[in-house]
Amino acid sequence: MDSYLNDLRASNRMGLDIKIFRLNRLGIPQDRIAKRLGLDQKTIHNHLGVDKHTFEVPKIFPDQVEMVDQGETHFPSEQFGRRVNLNANYYVFAIPFTGDGNLFHFRASTYSSSACGSPKKNPRENAC
């Protein structure tokens, strides 16, 4: 009998989670969701798991950046149909920060390596 009641409670809780999730996705504020479902706002907040989906934006300390390694390397390239080895210098920096470092691994689905997008014919239009 206990397992039946536990299953029933779990089913009701899942149904409530789905209702709260759907109402939230419709853009209805948490206080209105709570009033509509007869619950307190803290319960709605807990169901949405807002704390699980928040993060602290990293803050970088540029005055504390330090170079930890440097050297020379070679990499193969092709110039005018010939294979050549190009010399290059490399530098490794340690950049201290606070916050959630996992955010450095994300990137927008569309992006450009240029700060302003593609260059325009008129140089005055290139200003960002």
C-alpha cells in the first residue's frame, strides 16, 4: 500500500511540475502561477529550480595577468603550391578570474571573429 501511495504522490508532483513549467514558459509571473495553483511563491520558485540554472558571470582581473610560458614553434603551411615550415612565437598567459569558469566553454550559435562583422567598402561605416 505504501508503494502505491508513493507512486500516486510522485505522479501528482510530476503533474504539478509540468503545470508550473508550462505556465512559466508562457511568461506568467511566479506570483500569478502561485495564486492560480493555490500555492505559495516559494513552492513555485523551488519547482522551477531557478537556483540550479543560475551562474555567476566571470570577472577578469586584467592587472593580475601574467605570462607563464613563451617559446618558438614551427607549423607546416602551403605557399604558392610549396610546403613550407613557418616559424612562430607562442605565449601562454594566466588570467585570474572569479565566477563560473564553465562559461568560457560556451559560444553563441552564430558568431564572427570580427568585432564588427564583415568590413564595409566605406571605412567610415566600419566603426562599431
